[in-house]
Amino acid sequence: MGSVDHHQSVQQQRHQVEVPPPQPFFNSLKISFKETFFPDDPFRQFKNKPSSKKIMLAIQYFFPIFQWAPKYTFNFFKADLIAGITIASLAIPQGISYAKLANLPPILGLYSSFIPPLIYAMMGSSRDLAVGTVAVGSLLMGSMLSDVVNPNEDPRLYLHLAFTATLFAGIFEAALGFFRLGLIVDFLSHATIVGFMGGAATVVCLQQLKSILGLVHFTHGADIISVMRSVFTQTHESKKRPRFFWVSAMAPLTSVILGSLLVYFTHAERHGVEVIGELKKGLNPPSVSKLVFVSPYITTAVKTGIVVGIISLAEGIAVGRSFAMYKNYNIDGNKEMIAMGTMNIVGSFTSCYITTAVNYNAGCKTAASNIIMSIAVMLTLLFLTPLFHYTPLVVLSAIIVSAMLGLIDYEAAIHLWKIDKFDFVVCMSAYIGVVFASVEIGLVIAVAISVLRVLLFIARPRTFVLGNIANSGIYRNVEQYPNAKHVPGILILEIDAPIYFANAGYLRERITRWVDEEESRIKATGETSLQYVIMDMSGVGNIDTSGISMLEEVKKITERRELQLVLVNPGSEVMKKLNKSKFQNHLGERWIYLTVEEAVGACNFNLHERRNLKNDESEGWNNV
Amino acid sequence: MGSVDHHQSVQQQRHQVEVPPPQPFFNSLKISFKETFFPDDPFRQFKNKPSSKKIMLAIQYFFPIFQWAPKYTFNFFKADLIAGITIASLAIPQGISYAKLANLPPILGLYSSFIPPLIYAMMGSSRDLAVGTVAVGSLLMGSMLSDVVNPNEDPRLYLHLAFTATLFAGIFEAALGFFRLGLIVDFLSHATIVGFMGGAATVVCLQQLKSILGLVHFTHGADIISVMRSVFTQTHESKKRPRFFWVSAMAPLTSVILGSLLVYFTHAERHGVEVIGELKKGLNPPSVSKLVFVSPYITTAVKTGIVVGIISLAEGIAVGRSFAMYKNYNIDGNKEMIAMGTMNIVGSFTSCYITTAVNYNAGCKTAASNIIMSIAVMLTLLFLTPLFHYTPLVVLSAIIVSAMLGLIDYEAAIHLWKIDKFDFVVCMSAYIGVVFASVEIGLVIAVAISVLRVLLFIARPRTFVLGNIANSGIYRNVEQYPNAKHVPGILILEIDAPIYFANAGYLRERITRWVDEEESRIKATGETSLQYVIMDMSGVGNIDTSGISMLEEVKKITERRELQLVLVNPGSEVMKKLNKSKFQNHLGERWIYLTVEEAVGACNFNLHERRNLKNDESEGWNNV
């Protein structure tokens, strides 16, 4: 096949770039609204159902308990019973310890493990999560509230402020879910969370180290250290060998029992070993009347509520999603937020502080395990609180430290460094910010850097020169494919990002510079002079008015240099706007091609024709 | 050609997707740093030059006057002389008017048109810009400073605060330029500026209307109104017919002269017409000692400086760039910022307030026109200030209003509505924010919405189903190309944005939903069951660790449904990370193809083989 024939056939093969069928403005607005806020299409199941069925589905949607309870079996119950008791044995000592971390009375940890799990059991859609207090949320609340009220000087006000902050956290969480703004949580990246958790864990460990070291001095150090060591090793092993989960799950409770017995029999509390002391028997007292809505405390409560709420959500939803992924069911992030928000609102009325969904990895089958756990905590509150009288605080510290060490996920940090340096920077900024400044500052820095990365991606998009891959009509970036061959007389550029105001100026200058560089390279090598600039727009997802102006300017710049601008494969959004702004007409429809191959074919054909006209010979151009 | 043969040839044609050649970490860091902060490669000209030449080039780089002065000709001078005088005749009345807008003594407008243009003439790289005070900058400074100090009650402190704010504006501008952070200005989109300017102009017009209407009552209303009307019409016409530029350029000065004469002869000032009054003769007094660095004023000065500085930069650089575009020369945004910063720093030492580069469209040839203008202002300061004694304030108001009306660019707003609704929303938010709240709030809202759009683009990227365009190996989005044909048994998806933490969760669920929808569609129509999910990654410019996890999860999801995941054309960044994270190995290299055509060919080949094995017949699949 002669090259002229070939090019003529290329000319014939030309495919049209289409402007997508016009859509009424409100229709397209509706679609993009739906994709933004209802990407999971939660109302899919309601379609084409009779209205009685719809009401039933709606109740089941908001209260999944009506979905799984009727199908509940005895086998499920056996699994949930064991799981629930296991969780309770972990949640009770941890709850007491974390309440201390938030500078709150230890009994609050138990209260918070009683009411919120009941709410979540009704409203939550995850089968694997338990509800309880968490270290990072407790730490955050403690540090933010202590800035305003000293918990030792005014413990009553501090306590009431904690309830109020919990209320606002709940309202904020439920509102995010209700207004489908769950996507805000998406902006806390995995890297941010790894760094943030690690930093918080380091801070807590350093704090607790003081009280642990303080105690070694007074009592039978070896015993405590051996308890600690066993706790540490067990926790560590449990990460690798889930078979020993029971051992590690029981470790905190065992430490508490052993520690309490030790103190009880040695009367170490009289020799300076601090113990928990009296815990009030009885269930959660109401706390509605204790909420503080007066200035200046309300500002603190709102601020703390928002920060603690969003962090708790991020933690809870990340865990929930990974389980759902693993066990192949769907959870609706926004609905989970409503569930968690409700449980914190109710919690703030019943003497609880912030709780979230956590993974105890205890083999739950349904949310019923939360009910079992809740009953276990209830029994503890009613009958077993005296048992904690002699529990030494140092055991609580050891429990906290052992839980915290698991949060310092250095392996994840190494993984980030290997794969994506920028993610590593985000992670380390969060870590350093939390450790050296404060929890809030660490969070703000990490989120700011993450968002900055997204903005930088848009502000400085990558542009590539494309070359032809031998024996094909494929054109690819010469940086990735060093063997891709340059086409004489034609500069092919690819833009990899939407063209927005933030990059329009940069792109104009970068494209001009590509042309400059190409022309000076050609001058040096004496190749065919540049005639065409082809811009592959496949990767340009969208364009705004600044972007259109940029294209107009590039067109002027190329015209001034006697170059022809050619566009390839503008996507639907771009094509719509090129059409509306008349750029399509200014450029000429014949200069918009569907593929680079067709565009190059047409340019080569023209180059050839022109040269034929000039000197009636056809040599030196055998590239396609 | 039989279909089997055809598919075998497709199998043979397979091209490899390459991992880009590895680059040392610091090398790639250096490259991306350079692209981010030095995209215009300002040091290009220094390469391979002897060091004496380098010093000369560096001086010329920072002081372009050494570049153009030696080549200056008499012809240039003639053009610049006329341009300079024209600008002066505009700048003098406008300067006086704008100083009033900033609640500053009128003489400051003259001072500010004397020193800063001299600095800019030496350091600026634009040939077309003049330097002077601007309405929006004056308004902003006036409104922000008046919040803290009442200019009528404490005019001295207010004045000194204005100098201090100007100093900080200058420092901020120069620092932005020096640290190559000019890209911050890129985030003020054209739409933001249109809305912002329009809003500011509306506010100013409403303010001035009061004083104009107040006066009509006292004096020969018809005369003033006719002056105003002529000013209006001339300004308006000048936009369309630059031939009448001279008329409109002279209008403000003519109004001032006519107005002053009128007052002088009718002694209207004794009947309640406010006039400028005494203007001190003489050049700028030094103001270094007047700068205020004490709390709480310094906070206001810094804040005002930053806001006013960035707005002035955005205005100046936008004008400079559009001229450079139009006349085909380059200006270096960051260097311009250093020039404007320096001119404001020096200005703050010599009784000037904020200035920026403005376009008077007066036919300047070089920056020498700024020197001419500066000399004209100097002569005015030395000898002509008494002439302004009788200038009625209402004329100044008329000048301001006429300049302001030109800033309300409703045509641009209509253009935005037509092409890009979102840009229109940004523009209107800026407008409404400025008019109904405050200048700062309008600015913050508009920038926030613009940035939100960029973030939403990333958080909710579009995904498309691709189909085959008849008689070709081209696969395109079926939404844009309704005739593109679906390939039986294969779902082809395209992702149009980088895969980042902010969209990883969304994409996982969206892809799962595409698969669900496809499977239920197939169930309904009884087509070939789904076997392959091809993901075209051409538009995915980058991926982070969350994105990689997302791909791992999608792989698991497809495997669980017995579907094979196939990737097509991952770009260099993506390929690098797929390789580092071992995803490439997990998926199997044979499931990564260079083009959709090759991937579909291979899938069809396998589908065929499988079916042949099953029932030894080859019917019903004739798509490629």
C-alpha cells in the first residue's frame, strides 16, 4: 500500500468528534447533584414498590434492626453472646482508662459503654462493629476542654462541658449524615489518619509513662513490669496471630483483676499506690439539665464537638467500611453518620461522653453483640463497681499504653514512603504536628497539606510530548515510552488535568515553552520545520471559562507563528463548552479529531500535499 | 479474514505498557519543584554564559530598564511623551478621587502617582502598563482601616496606618514574587475578579450617588449633570471605539477644569458646594517615621496589607498578562510581583498608599511613559496644586462613578452564564458578597467556592461506560457518542481524574454500582454474561496510596463475582506506583494493556476459547 493511498484512506477513515446531546440545564444540575450527594443511590431499593412496602423499607432503612431481628437464629445468638462478653471484658477496663485520658471520672467510661451500644444496635448497619469510647477521641476532648476549664479546679463545669461537647458532636455527625455531606470525611486520607493516630498514641504513651515510672518506685516493681510486659507481648502477638485473640482480649481484664488483688492484699494503696477508689453503683443518671449553653463555654463546646465528632466519624467509618469490604456487604456512610450522631446525642443526655464504632475483632455476627455487651456493662454498673475500688491507676496506664502502641503503625508509614512520598509527608506532618504542637494543629496541618496536594495537581498539571509507538497507530508519552518516535513537523502534546482558572495561565506558558523548545530543537537538528501542534485532550475532564480563554490565546499564539492548532478527542464536558463558546467554530471543525492517529494522518497528508505543490517531489516523509 | 484469525492477530499485536525509567528520588523531586515554582524557567537565558555576562543579565533581569534604555530611540520617546502626558491627565484627577475613596487626603493621590511609577519604570517588565492608584484597592483599604480607626476622628493615626498597610502590602507582594508563589494569584479566577470588581464598583457608585445627589440641590444642576452625562457616554463609547480614546482620556481633566472654573466664578463654595480646598505644594514628604508598629494597629495593618496587596497584584498582573499576550512578549509574573512589591515598599516610605499597574491604553511604547507621567505629576505637585482649590468634590464623585461603571462588566457575566454556570455562580457570589456583606467577605466566598469546585472535581470524578465506534478500534464514552456499541460480556469504564484519597471511596462504590447495573441489565436482556471489567486509566494523571488500596479492593470485588479486572494505559505516574506497590504483579502483567482495542481483543479471544471448549461452537459473538 503506497503511502499516498494510505494517507487518503486515513482521510476517509475520519471519525467525527460529537457534541453530547444537549440536556436541559436543570436535568444536568439534578444529575450532578445526585452524583455528588447520593453517589450510593440509597433510594434504589424503594423504586417501583407499593407504598406500604415503602414505609416498611424506610423503617428498615433507618433501623436495620427490623431487618435482621426477624431472621435472627440461635446460632447467631451463640456467636454474639461470646462476642458480646469478650467485647465487654475489653470495653470495661478500656472505658475506665480512656475516661481518665479525657480527665473525666472513670465511671463515665462505663456509662458510655452502656447506652450508646444499645442505640447503635438499632440504627447501625455494620454487623462487625462494637461501640465504645476511643483513645484518640478521649484525648482530643480532654486536651481541647482543658484549655478552657481546668478539670482539677472545676471538675463539675468540666464534666458538664464534656456532655455539651458530646451533644454538639452528635448533632454535627447526624447533620453531616442527614445532609449527605459524608464526603467531608473523605478528605481525611489514610495517610493523615495513620500519622494522626500515631502522634496521638505517642503523646498518650509519654503522658502515661510518667505515672508508670512513678509507681515502680513504690511497689513490687517486677510484678507490675511483668504484667505490662505480658500485656505488651500479647497485644503484639495478637496482631500477627489472631488465634491468640482470646489471650489478648482477656489481658486488660486479667491485669485489672491481678492488679486489684495485689493492692487489696498488700494494702499498697496506703503506701502511695493510687487506686480508682469509690465508683458509684447504679445506671447512668440523666444529664440533660447539666448541659451548658452559656457563653463563653458554648463556643468551646461547639468547637470541641465538631473536631471530636469528625475524628470519631473518620475512625468509625473507616473501620466499618473495611469490614464491609472484607465481608462483602455495603454500608451507607451517611446513614452510619446519622446512627453515630444519634447515639452521641442520646449519650449526652445520659451521662456519656463521645463514643464511636470500634473494631474489637471479636467475631460478632450481628449488632446483637452490642446488646449483649451493653447488658454485661449494665450488670457491672449495678453489681460489680466495688470490685474496681482497689484497681491501681498504673494498671489503667498500662492498658492505655498497650492499646496505644498498637496505634503507632510504623509499617504503614514505611509503606507510604515506598509508594508515595507525598503521602508520607502528609503522614509525618500529622505526626509531628500532634506530638510537638497539639492534636488540633496536627490535624489542620495534615488536612491542609492533603488539600494542597489536590490543588497543586490542578494548578500544575503535567503535560507530555507524545510519540508514535513503532508499527502501530498508538501515540504515547515519550517519557514513559522512550522508544516512541517523534513525528517530523508535528508537536503532539497531552494535558492530563481539567483546565481551570488555577492552571490556565500556567498551561498557556507551558505550551508556549514546549513549542519554543521544539522549534529550537528543530533548528539545531535541521529537521522538517514545525507546522502542526496537536493537543490531545483525552485527559481533560472539564474546562471553565478561563480555560476556554486559554485555548483562544494558544490559538492566537500558534497562528502568529504560522502553526496550526489541532485538538484531539475532547470529552463530553469540554466539547459542550467548546461548542457553546464558539471556539469549535473559530478553530474550524476540521481541526478537531477523534484520535491522535487520525489527526497525524490528516496533518501528514496536508504536509505532503503542500510539499508536492512546492517542488513536485515526495521524499523524506514516511512516518505515520 | 475469519474472526479467529483476526483475534489471533490481535493477540500478536499486543504492545507492552511500560514502567517509566526509574529516576532517583531527589531528581524527580527537583523536577516537580521546578515545574511548580519555576514553570517559566526564568534562568533559561543564563545557561552557558560567561559569568561577566551572567551578572549583566541578572541586572537586566531585575532592572529591565538596562535592557531597553540603551536601545531607546527618539520615535519611542515621541510616543511615550504623548502617552505619559495622557496618563498624567487621567491619573491626576483619578488619583485625587481615589484617595478620597480610601478616606485619605486628596494630595496622597498625587504623591502616589509620582514615586511608584519611577520605581516601576526601572523594575517592571511590561511596556504597556502605567502605575497609579486604583479604585478597588482604595476602597478595600478604606473599608478595612475604617473598621479600626475612624478617619474623621483620628485622621493622623488613620493616615499612618495607611502607610503601614502599604508597607506590608509591598512586603507581601515582593515576598510572594521572591518565593515564586505567584501561583496563589492564579486562584483568583477571572469569574471571581469580574464579580468582585463589579460588586466593589456598585458599592462605590451607591456611596458616591449620595454626594452627587446632595449637590444637584445647591448648584446649577443641569451643568453638572450634562458634564456627568458626557463623561458617561464618552467612557462607554471608548470601550467600543478606541478612536475616541483621547476624548474619554481628557474627560476627567476637562470636568475638573470646568467644574473648578464654575465654582471659582459663581463662588458656589460659599453656598454649600464642597471643594477640595488647600493642597500643600511640594513633593512627597518622607513617611518612614510615621509607620505604626504597635499593637493592636499592626494586626490591622498586616491584614489589610495582605488583602489589598493580593487584590492589587491580581489586578495588575491580569492586565499585564493580557497586554503581553496581545503584543506577543513574555512577562514573568513573579518578577512583576517583586517590582510591584518594591514600588509599594518605597511608596510607604514616601507618603504614598497602595498602587498597582493599570492599563490606561494610551499607546505607551516603553516603561519610559511612566517616567514622563511621573514628571508631569511632579510639575503638578510643585506648581499646579492651587488650581485644585476650587475643584468641587462632586466632580471627583462623577469621575469615580464614571470609572466604576466601566468595571460593572455585565456582558462578561452573561458570557459566564452561557458557557459555564458554575463560573457564573462564583461571579455572582463575589458580587453579592461584596455588595451585601463586605469586600473581604465577598472575596473569601468567591475564592472558597472556586476552590470547592476544584475539590469537588477531584472528590466526585466522572466515570463513563465506553462503547465501540462502528468500523474502528476506537472506544468512546457512550454518553457523548450514543452510537458507540456495547461489547457483549465486557464492561469498559473510563475514569477521568486522578485517584486520590478524596475520591477513592467514591470510585470504589461507583465502580461496584456500574458492575451491578450492568449485571442486572444483562439479566433483563439475556445477553452474554459479564466476564471482564476493563478500566481505561488514560485520564488518571496520578494515584496515591489510598487509590492503590481502592484498586486492590476493586480487584477483590471483581474476583468475588468471578470477573476479570483489566487495566488499560496507566500513565507514567500511575504505572510507577502500580509497580512499586506490587499491584502490577497481583493483577498479572497480562491484564494490563496499552489500548482498549487490544484489551477487548484479548478478552474476546479468551471468551471465544472458553466457549469453544464448552460446546465446540462459535456463534453469537461478532464484535471486536
